[in-house]
Amino acid sequence: MTSSAILPAKGLADRLTAVFWRHPRVLLAILLTPPLLWLGVVYLGSLAALLLQSFYSIDEFSGVVKQEVTLKTYAELLRPSNFDILVRTVTMAAAVTFACAVLAFPIAYYAARYAKGHWKAAFYLGVMLPLWSSYLVKVYAWKLILAKEGIIGWAAERTHTSWIIEGLLSIPGLEGSSLSTSPLGTFMVFCYIWLPYMILPMQAALERVPNSMLEASADLGATRAQTFRTVILPLALPGVIAGSIFTFSLTLGDYIIPQIIGNSANFIGMAVYQLQGTAGNIPLAAAFAVVPILIMLVYLTIARRMGAFDAL
Amino acid sequence: MTAAVEFRNVSRHFGNVKAVDDVDLTIAEGSFFAMLGPSGSGKTTCLRLISGFEKPTGGAIRIFGEDVSSTPPHLRNVNTVFQDYALFPHLNVRDNVAYGLMVKGMGRAARHAKAEEMLALVKLDAYGDRKPAQLSGGQRQRVALARALVNEPRVLLLDEPLGALDLKLREAMQDELKALQHKLGLTFVFVTHDQHEALSMADSLAVFNEGRIAQIGTPQDIYDRPATRFVADFVGSSNVLPPDLTRALGGPAEWASLRPEATRLAASGPVMGPVTALRYLGSGTRVVLELQGTEVAALVPAGQPVPAEGTTAAIAFDKGALHLMGAV
């Protein structure tokens, strides 16, 4: 039996595959155009519009946006009442990020190095499950947990440890009638809500560190603490940075948690919400919204300079 | 002579799996000792028992006479060259080599000087500033070696260190490792599943099978006088004769081994069989006969006539070449 060296094209699929084989970039272009349009026009476009708005200013008397480029709006950010908001938000975001990193590490380490089979499934479920329920439900649940009559207050009263909570609530800056009206409560809820976003990238990074590397460190005479500092931490750092990008930027932009929990002090997200809504001051809202972007750029530049991505 | 490493009735069980089962072992100081066996035979677990990454379920391990049962890895004066080298990707070559000195608290200048010394020893002087990812497999292997030697261990453990290298590089590294061991006078314990590597490099070796040592001895002992069928099979190239065939060829009814080099072809004999395979080796031809269902190889030196495939032949050998052994 003889057969031709070239098989006949059977249908459209065969012919299309042939076209893509002859022009590999055609397929790439077809696949990439829709997401690039979405990302480039809709997303980056609106970001550019935002940036442009922040250079406009508002007429104090008429409340009309003046479409002239000026730095006046940015100067307004530096007014004490506005600058306080920036400092408060960045401090909170930094504290939440640090706390999340500390809380997440043991969990991520256990999941990456020890959990197998069912335990691994239980880990993923445990970390992901809170993400399945509504964000608002979780925040309101926390309001009840943290309230004076809530379970924490109740447990503290029964164990005669209410003085610990009262002590914490009398620290300057953390004052409140209960945890749910103190910045401490805001901090705790932020930590809870964003923790999965720190655990998952951390776990992925730790999973890539081969066991033999830890053994090599011990073999060469390193104590556990030295191995942690000189091997595990540098190798897990890209994951920690990835997680901190989530926790940091999510905290910077959130406007619901500080509204429901805490002492109603303004955060960047709340300021943006109020300025673009009730106050109608779009330029100042835009200027506020640019701040987190700048902070993240600075943060990533510093992380890169410090060699956080060398192990990638 | 002091024993560098001593196992007394050492076992390591993982649940029902007896990875290492009641092993007795003495490794002489300054020797090049190989642990040979198929994967899962317990050789790597034995190495990890010496380095401290595994704890024995039973028995005693002594390193230079000292019981190390309760000594963690970082306090044992032995170092390991890992199978995957386990170089730290975020450190350059110099800092990798100096790592052991850094964790001991040696100053930067002193440890870098010592690291350069070790890099010179493995002929990688100019590579200190590179990252491990920028090196070839053979170079990484040398860095791992330098890093393990920088602490001046009393025993160097090597876990299949040449497994990832190509043949030519592997042979070159075998010579270099051997030379290095002579130069330093250190005890090397080497794990491999490659019988040629074990036979050509070791002063003495242990053949592992299913968690136990099947035989321990010099390469000549193991090759010429395998203690069991398993050793003869695994160390390879020797013919393994079942009892019936041994008796038919004029020996007692026991399992026996017969080296192809000691086997000649004959026109007639008590057992005849067809030639089933020929393999030209350059220095000679390996001729395989099928005798009573068993394949028996004979080595025909270059220049002598080689029978064609399919023809019938017999074998002949000196009585002394037949080595009797246990059935296990």
C-alpha cells in the first residue's frame, strides 16, 4: 500500500491549524487582542482619566471642576486634615501587612512542608472557605464579635481578664468604648479579611524551596534560626512580597471596614467615597486615589533594590 | 585503625517498611567506601543516618567511636554532597562555599579567603562571583564539593553525586574525586546505584538489598566471589548458573557464578546450546549462549574466531573459575 507524504486537509480545523502554523503570530494576535483592549482601553484608560482629573481643581464657590492643569489639588492633600488620612491609612496598611506576614508564615510553612493528602485539602479549604462568604457578612459578624457584649468581651469577663482589653483600649491612639469602636478592632478585622491573600503566595513560594536545601544548611552547621534567616526567608521573600502587595494595597483602598468597625476616623478609601459622592470634589478624590498607586510603586522599587526578587 | 563510622544492629523502619534492617557496618578511617544497591535498598537511608537526617529506630551509630544517636545534624562533624547539589540559589558561589563558615561566625574576609582556597582545590577559582544558576552541572557539583569540604569534616558523605552528569564528565569526576580523597586523606562514603562506579572507585563496598547488606568487601571480593545470587546479578556481567546447570557442567548442585572472561567457547561439551546474541566490544566479542534456558556469556578475545548467531556451541572453563554461592 502506498500513501502520499502529505495528508489531505479534512476540514476547517485542519486548514486553520495550517494557517496558524505558517503564521504563528496570527493566533497570538487573535488571543491577545480582546484582553489587551479591555486592559489597555477600559482599565488603563480610566486610570489615565483618573490621573488627569487629579491635576484639575474645583472652584471653591461654584463647586465646578476647572479643567486647567494645576498642582493645587495635590497641595490640598498636604492640609493637616487630609494628610492625617494618608498617614493613618498607610500606618494601618503597614501594620496589617506585617501582622498578616507573621500570622501567615507558620500556616504557610506547615502547609508547604508537612501537609499531605487530606491535610493539604483541609488547609486549602480552611484558607479559601472564608473567601466564599460575603465580605459584608464577615465584617458585620466581626462587629458583633468585637462588641462590648460580644463573645470576646464575654469570655474576658468570665475569665476575669477584661483588664487586658481595657488596658489595650486605653493606649493613646487605640481608644474606644469597645474593640469594635477602636482602631485596634479595625486592625483585627483587616488582618482577618486579608490573611488568605498573604498565606497563599507565601505557601507557593515555600513549596518551591526543596527540602535538601534546608538539610544542606543544617548539614553545614546552621541552627534552625540561622537556616530561617539565611535560607528560608530569602527564598520565600518573593512570596512574602507578593502577599504584602495584596494586603497592603487592599488595606489602602478599602472603605467599608473602617466605616463599620472602629472610631469612624477617615481612611483614603472613605475619603474618596465621600469626595466623589456627596462633596462632588472629583479632583481631590482622584488625587487621593493616586496616592496608593504611588506608594505601591515606591514599595516595589525598594523591594527590588533590596534584592527581594533575586531568588525568582 | 579507628573506625570512622560504625553501625551496630542499626534499623530504620518507616511504618511497616524496613528501609534499613539490622545493619552492621564498619567503615575504616581514610577509606573510600561505597554503598551500592538498587533504588529502595536502604543505601541512601544509611547515608542519612550518618548525617543525622534520619534517626535510627534501633541500634547504635558511632562516628570515630562517639555515639551520635542524640546528636543533631548541625553538630555532627560530617558533611554531605547532595544528589541535587542543594546550592543556595540566592547566594553566589563564594558565599555558598563560605556558608558553613558564616554560620560558625567567621568574619567575612577570613571566610571568603578560605572559600577561595576551596574553590581553587576544585579548580573553580574564577567563579566566585557567579550565581549557581550560571554554572554547568559539573561545575555545580564541584561547588557542592567545595562547600562540603570547607568545614573540614572528618567524614564526607556523597549521595549519588555523579548521577546527573553525562558519561564523559562522570568519568573525569570519578578520577578527580579519587585523587581528592587521596590528597586529603579523608573518609569518603559514597552512595551509588552504578556498579561500575562503585567497583572502580571504592576501596571497599557494601551491596545493599531490601534494607540489608548482602555482601561487604573489596571490589575484587564482590566481583569475583559474589556471596549471593542477588550480588552476582546486581554487580552484573557475571553469569549466574542455577543448580541444575552447575551440576550438568560438572559442579555440585548449587547456585554458582562464572565470569565471562573465564568462560571459553568449545565445539562440544556436556551442555550444548544456540548462540543467541553477539556484542562487539572492541577488545573482544561477548557471545551469549542459551544453555538449558539460562543465558551464559563468554568473552571471545579479539582475533579469535566468533561463531555466527544461531549456531550451536558449548562452554569450557577452569574448575577454579566456578564460584559457588547462596541462593538468596
